[in-house]
Amino acid sequence: RVGRIYAEDVWNYDIYEEIGRYTKAVLLLHGDRDGIVPITYARQAAKVYPDVEFDIIRGGGHGFYGNAFDDAADCILRYLQRIGATE
């Protein structure tokens, strides 16, 4: 439960404007079967971030389990290798 002040503060908040200010590298993963957050939000975010790698996890819901988890983990590992965060 949130209070009125929270609703008033976020009513006209433009999240895409805010995330566009973030200039460091971003890995964005989204399941193509997410029933909570529409994939259009992630697609729009991918257009806004200056440095983004966007991967769609096939069969992934709002959380990643089973094969979707494995696919997400592979994406994360490849990303970390690409940016030089692993050996």
C-alpha cells in the first residue's frame, strides 16, 4: 500500500527521460511471455539507453525459470565477457 504523496510524485514522472541520463553500459533482459510487464516497455527502454544490449528471453515470464533461466544466465555471462568483467 502506498500513500497519496507517492502517487502524486510519480503521476507525471517520465521514466524514459530519467533512464536516458544513465550513460554506463546496460544489459536489458525481458521474457517474451512476461504477463506482468509488457515487452513494449523494454523495447522503448532499449531505444532510450545510450549503451544497451537488449535480449529477449524466449519462453521467459516475469521471472526466469528452467530453460529461460539458463538462457538468461548465458546472456549475462556473454555480456560480462564482452565488457571485460570476467577472465
